[in-house]
Amino acid sequence: MKNRFHYISVLLLLTVLHGCGSNEDPFFKASLDSTIYVAKQMDRANEIEFYRGYDFYDYLRYELKISSRVEELTLKRDKLSMIFEHLDSIENSCFRLISLIEKIKIDLLKKEGENIAIEKDNDPDVIVWKKYNPELGCLPSDLNLLAVERPKASDVVNLELIGESQEKLSSKGHELWRSLNDYRRIIVKHTGTYTWGRKEFKIDVKAINQYTDREDLIRQVASVIDASQVNKKEDRQVLIDLYLMLTKPDFIEKNGAKVHWVNSMFTNAPIVSAISSLSALQNEILKARSLAYIHWQGKQGHCCYRFNQIIPLATGPSTIKEGEDVEIKVSIAAFDSDWPPQVTIEDYQPQIVYENGLGIVTVKPEKGLQTIRGTVSIRNNSGTVKTEPWEWKVNVLEK
């Protein structure tokens, strides 16, 4: 949530900067300084997000290497190989998109005549604190935008990223837009299409970039996923979340005109604002990567849910006849006291209270055999909500 706030901050500040009438306006300068500060925080957030996803990717590579040396681990090796194949496709696509954005950043600074030849960490007079290294894959650069000599300049941004009209894109703008949508397709495909045991799951990823509002987008995405042969029980919500995280509208209305999303982001943007927005976009890209990897980690056998308390549960008949056996089912319920499960119920106005990880539902059903239904939801470590149906049958006798 904190990283998401940083991204929203960048967009809000960029909007403010576009709305200012003069580059000499004190408010404009204050907004510019704030944008630069948020950009620095975004660079830190990007580094954290990169390693959050990379840890599992690197672990799989190590496990594959070890299992290849032990003949008895054939089944484990096959499972790991399948998972790694999907992660590797996501990683390569993420690398291509992050690399493209890094190239755009550097080209903007270079063509504006800024000094990017020197790399020196934590030097207030140097722009490049950590250069982008393709050998590290998806880890973005660390730039000190306070050292940019002409932070208000926007001509190069317009020349590089804006097309001949508000609806058309420049070659770089088009490449950025196409690559972002390709990444969305690949990450959703390689999270929802796989073979697990004897079951095959598949999603046909369609391009959705026209919608009236977020609710309309959710409806369209859910419809595509529900029409596909995906593992709806395990993957449905994460597939929806991934798609939403990476979806931008083809066009938006701006000042009464139809404007492509790329042009709306960068037209007349000061160079530091454009770079800040690109860093914020990288954060969305990396957060989607982390979500996909954590989801696969759960499938691999590492629990993706956090539990900090357990309680014993025993269920059985409340009355029996003398001489009869009594069968008592005993188990343990593990739960997260910070994120308790959320319970819903159909067709009733219930009283629901939460205690020791349980949702205690009180209803007053009518006479006869009744089936009470609802759902119970829990969040995993990535924040994704998983929802399961529940039901209970009760026979209501006359008084």
C-alpha cells in the first residue's frame, strides 16, 4: 500500500505541474521539488520490490541445480522445471520492459545535455547513483534528479514520447505502450496456463483497454477469466488482480479532446516529472511480478499465508444413546490475528462476530430443513483475497 501511495503521489504531482501556468511560479517549483523527492522514494521502493520477487526466482534456480544431481528427485525436478519455465518467461518479459524504460530515461537525460557519464552513489552533485545493469535483469537504476541542471525542460520529452497528434504515438511512445500490454499478456498467461498433475489449465488473454470505469474493467476482466479454462478456485482472483494492475486505457478525455494514455502522461511534462512517472510505472511492473511469483511460491509448497495463532477444534454429536459410539473430529485451526477471515451469508440478516480466527454467525432460520450458505475470505501474504463457499444444514423443528 505504501508503494502504491508513492505511485499515486507522482501522478498527482505531475498533474499539478501540468496545470501550473509558469515555470517561475513558486508553487510550480515546490511541486517540482516534491516530485523529485517522491521519485527518490520510488527508486528505493523499486529496489525492494525487485528483490522481493527475485528471491523465489533465485531459489528455484538453486533447487533445480541441486535436484538435477539426485536421481531420486525426478518428480520434484519435473515440478520445479515446470514452475521455473513459467517464471523465466515472466522474468524475461519484465526484463525487456524494465530495460526499455531505462533506455527512455537515459535518452531523455542524454538528449537534454545532462551529465550522465559519472556514476557515484550518494553524491548530491551526480545524477547517476546506480547505473542500470542488464546483468541484474529487472533492477531499475537509482537516479538523483536533484542534480539535473534543467529539471523544468520539456521539449525533449515532447520530441521523444509525444506523437504528431494527441491520438497518435511517437515510435518510442508506441513501443512503450505495446511492451506494457505484451507484459500484461505474458504475466497473466504464465500465471493461469499450466499443467498440474493430470489437469490442464489455460487462459486466452484478451486485450482490454477500453472501459468506462474501474467497475466496468473488473466486469470485463472477470468475464474473460471465467470463460477460460483456468483454475478458478486457486487462480481466479490473482489473475484479475494482475490484469488490473497493468491495465491503462487506450484513450482518455482531456480538456474535451481524445488523448492517448501515453500522451496524457507526458505531454509538456518537465523532464524530472517524466522520469518520475516512468519510475512509478516500473514499480507497478515489479509489483505485478512479485504477486505472480508469490502465487507460484504457494503452489510450489511454501505456505503463502501468515498464521500467528492456533486453536483446537473438536466437533461431534451433542447427543447419543447409551451404548453408542461417539465420533469426535479434532483438528487445529491456524489463523492470523491481524487479518482475520471475513464471512458473508446469503438470504439472511445475520449477526457476525469474530473471535479467535472464527466468524461466528447467528441467524434465525424458518421451520424445516434449511441450508445456510455464504463465503469466507482470507488474505495471503501478498494481500490477495481468496474466497471459498461454505454451507451448513440445519433441521428446524416446530416448537
